[in-house]
Amino acid sequence: MTPEIAKQLLFRMMRIRYVEETIAARYSEQAMRCPIHLCTGQEAVSAAVGLVLRPSDFAVSGHRAHGHYLGKGGNLRAMLAEIYGKKTGCAGGRGGSMHLIDESVGFMGSTAIVGNTIPVGVGLGLSIQLSGSDAVSCVFLGDGAAETGVFFESMNFAAVREIPVLFVCENNLYSVYSPLHVRQPKGRKIFRLAQAIGVEAEHGDGNDVEAVYAMMKRAVADIRRNGGPRFLEFDTYRWREHCGPNFDNDIGYRTEQEYLAHRMQEPIKRQHDKLIQSKLLAPEELAAFGESLRVEIEDAFCYAIESPFPDDTDVRARLYA
Amino acid sequence: MPESISTASRQLTFAKAINEALNVALEADDKVICYGLGADDPKGIFGTTLGLRQRFGSARVFDMPLSENAMTGVAIGASLNGIRPVMCHQRLDFFLLAMDQLVNNAAKWFYMFDGQRSVPITIRLILGRGWGQGPTHSQNLQAWFAHIPGLKVVMPTSPADAKGLLLSSIFDPNPVLFIEHRWLHNMVGDVPEGDVRIPIGPLRVARGGCDITIVSMSYMTVEALHAAEYLQERGVSCEILDLRCVNPIDWQAIFESVDKTGKLLVLDTGAETGSIAGEIVARVAIERMGSLKLAPARLAMPDVPEPTSFGMTKGFYVRAGDVAHKVLDMLALERGDVDAHLVEPIPHDVPGAWFTGPF
């Protein structure tokens, strides 16, 4: 772990957090007219993956994809314009928050149905295998996706054909409001399922960004060298409501106590404190980064808000290529 | 089009024509891959994929796990990076496991990502009928697929169309469902050699006529042709339009024929309610009411699952005799000797007496 990477991991997490916090703050203005699923608290995985993967590697994700998109290098202005339904959005306003894409950095798409991009990522991996390159296809999924049939089917095929895929599972314990214990047997670990299917798998602390980075780096290097697939499960926690900008501990599906206990694990503060204490990061450098971030995000929101809507005559276009 | 194009034709079965199209496509473009349950087994999906793995290798032609949904998603993902997958299913019914990937991903990808990347996949679905195929091996659900914006749905009848339309489907930039009726697989017809493609969209006038327009698809076109031959002897001239595709539908050609004949009968291989036949009757009524001299009609399968028992499927399918009866009724002509000329074949549940199962 070089100091530069340790700092980059923090800065990347901060960027994702700040973007999400600004979305949350402005959501009630009714200008972002689509469902949003914020990843506040889960930034470590997204921050690490962008430093491990190359732009020529692929990634796909699901409905909670802002962090994955930004982590992979997706264009912030285009993402916000998409959430605002604007013509300049990364999907021309047709997709909204749940359908992000930036092919220029290998982010090949996110979709709204749980588990639905897992096989798409495996198919991208198959195309890599057929072309003989050393690229990797990364599939982001959550704990809920590990209950879908397509999860088992996709993992099985990836294992049987040794497809170069990195499966990254963020286990945040909730699917909408359903806790893990009503969905999966007590004590079973998702990464053990992956192992049983025949995929090499590991499990790690999703709040320790340096550990996430190290595990990903090892797995990706291994895929490039020996072929895939690999599966990584990270324990993390969803801070805000399933869909929307608010905190929802008052509605009764989880306790405030549980929430606070997980929040104590805070990946950003943890990395921040570590770097400050070890004097790898000067307060002035952090302040300068914070200021540049504020400017960047303000600019991106202005761009999104000022961009034009697509013309309503465009609604019938681009049905077929 | 490749330079080797040739139009010399020979007589081939529908199944052999499919096999030839796959050979031509795999040869023409090394991005084409072909997979499905049994794609390289000794039967080769009713002979349609025989020899492909031996010729093109197991990286491009392969068997797959029993994972219809994931393997459709795999096709989609591969196609996003330039691969042209052809997926084969021995029965349409099995493919119902893949509706999420088909409807939510394949059909939508180009549109929902604003035209950035299309999904050039071809999905071959084989329709069953007869020989006790029963409730879950015989469904004709083309109307479902035609209902979903973003898909193309092809249903050829002749061996030449099977080859030419499959080649067009494989090289089309969009997701195409290519639906083959099992009872057509052994039909023989002229098939041109080489990379000869037939455009997806225009229908085929299977028989010219002036008294009534019969629109049909896939295997029903065969029954319609038998009926028309008999009706010609009775002095009734039928124009038979073989749809070839049920999405898009060649509306202009249908309207022109109805303008000429003033009468419309639509045949469908699927169940009546919500059928393609219903859509055609509706749109002709809406757009060409002035041309119609009498109410349009349709003949389709009953709105019940297909039973397995030989005893229960007698009279179950729409046959040439039913078509002839309907046309004569519409024209207010006596039914006469239809039943003597167009008897339900014995046995009634196979494409020909030569067919002795088990598939």
C-alpha cells in the first residue's frame, strides 16, 4: 500500500459520498424525477475497484450504482444530467439513476432488476475470453442478488468455462426492507455458496478500504494471469433508505442501535483518521482536495440543471439499431 | 455481401437450410458463435446444428448448462462487445425461463441507453405440435414476443426463407427471435446456395389470388396452400400472404391485398385470444374499413393448453379443411365436398405418416 494509493482511496470515497450527499440534499426540489438508490456508507468497494481495474476492463451493476459508476471513472456531469432526465445525460435521459452507462471507461451499464446484469457481465467476460485479451469483467451485485436463480446460473457457467469475471458482492444486509435473516439461512455466507459452485471466493471487511483494495488487486491479477472467475464478498451497511434521500430508522424495520453500531465502522472516517494519524495526509492537502471537490460537484450540478430536456418527439426514436 | 455469393439452388429440407445458414454465418464472420442445449450432441437439435462444432471448434459452438435465463444474459453481454451469438432452444416453452433477460435487457438495451449499443443476438425457438407434445412442449407464444417493443420476431415457412431470414437475423444489429415450427423441419424446397439473405420485414406472396386475402404464418401457410388448391377448383381464388415476420408486420402489403380482394381471413399457429391474427384483423378493420366487403375472420388454436392424448387432439388443430370451410362460409358458398377432399390426415397428430416420434 503506497501512501499515494492510500490517499487516493480516501479521496475517491469522499467524492462518492459528497456527490450522494448533494443528491440527497437537493432531491426534495422535485427536479430529479426518478427513483434513486444511494450507497452512502458503502463507498469503499467503489473507491477501490477504480484503482484496480483499467478503463479497458468492463463493469456492470444494478440499481444502486452511483458509486460503482463513479468508481470506475464514469463522467459525473453525465451521471447527474441523467438523474435530472436531461438530454446530456449518460443515457440521454431515457434511463435515469438506475440505468447508468459510460462505455468510454468500460462501465457497460447498470439495470434496475436485481441480479439482471450478472449474466451480462459474464457474457462480456466470454467476449474477452474469445478475443484472447487479459481484460477482466467486473460484476457488482448485492446480497439480494445472491438469492436469484440467475446468480447460480451465471456463476456456474463462469466456473465451467473459466470466464475472466470478478464478482464483487456488497452484502449490506437489506433488500428493500427485508433483512438478511428472512432471506437466507442463518450462518451461511454468500462467498461459501460461490465456493460450492466452483468459484474461488473470499470474504472481507467492506469498511476497510485498504483491505478491499488489496483483495481486489490480488483477485484481478490472478484473473489476468490464470483466467477467472473470482468472487469477493464484502460486509457493508446501507445507511439511508432503500429508495430515496432519507434516513428511515424510524419506520421500524431495523433498530437505531443496529444502525449506530454499523455507522461506527464508517469507512471514510476510518481511512481519514488512519492517514492523519500516520501523517501520510496533511490537513492542508485534505482541505485543498475538499475545496476542489466542492467546485467540481457544484459545476456538475449546474451543468445538469442547466442542460436541456430531450425533445418529446424523440420518444419513438432509437427503438431499433 | 461476400464475393462468393451464388444463387444456384437445390432442394433442401427446412432443417438442412437452417444448418446451411449457420455454416455460412459462422464461416463469414468469426464473431458469430452458436450455443444451446444439445447444440453439439449426436442429434444436433433436429439436425440443424450437426457438424458445426467439428468445423468451427468448441470455443464458438458449444453445449450449455440448463440455464436459459443466464445464457440469454451471457449472449447479451457478449454481444455488447462485438460477438454475434445464436442461441438455440429445442422448444419455445423452455425459453420462458429467460423472460427477464429477453424483455428487460435484450429488448430494451438499445433504447434505454439512448442508442449507444445494440444487442445483435439471435434466439432460435422451435415450436412443437402433435405427437403428444402436450401443454408444455407445444406453445406458440409469438404474440407475446411481438408485443414487446425492441424485438424482431421472424417465422419462416419455406426452406429458402428459413435460410435467408436466419442469415439476416444473425447479421441484424437487433435482438431477433427466430421461430421454427417443428412440422416444417422436413419440408423440402428450393434453397439458393451461398450467403443469400432475405430482408426482415417484407412478407411473401405465397400464392396470388383475387377473391379473398388469407394472411398466415409459419406452418399455417402450408395448410392454407392446401385449402387454396381445393378452393381454386371450386372457383375461389385465394391470395395467401405468408407473413415471414410478426414484428415488424408488412402492413402495406396486407392493406394492398385487402384493397384488392375486400375480404380477409387470418390464420394463426397460436391461441386465439391476444393473437397476431387478432392484431391483423383489428388493424385492417381500423385502417381499411372502406375496403372490406364483409367482416374479417380468423382461425387460431383454441384458448386451452394443448392436451397430450391422441384421443383429445382429434379435430384440435386448424387444418386445410377448416380453412376451406371458413372461406366458403365467408363467401356464402355451399361447403360441398370439402370434407371428402381435405380430410384430417391419419394419424392426425404428425406432419406425415413417416413421422414416428419420439420428438
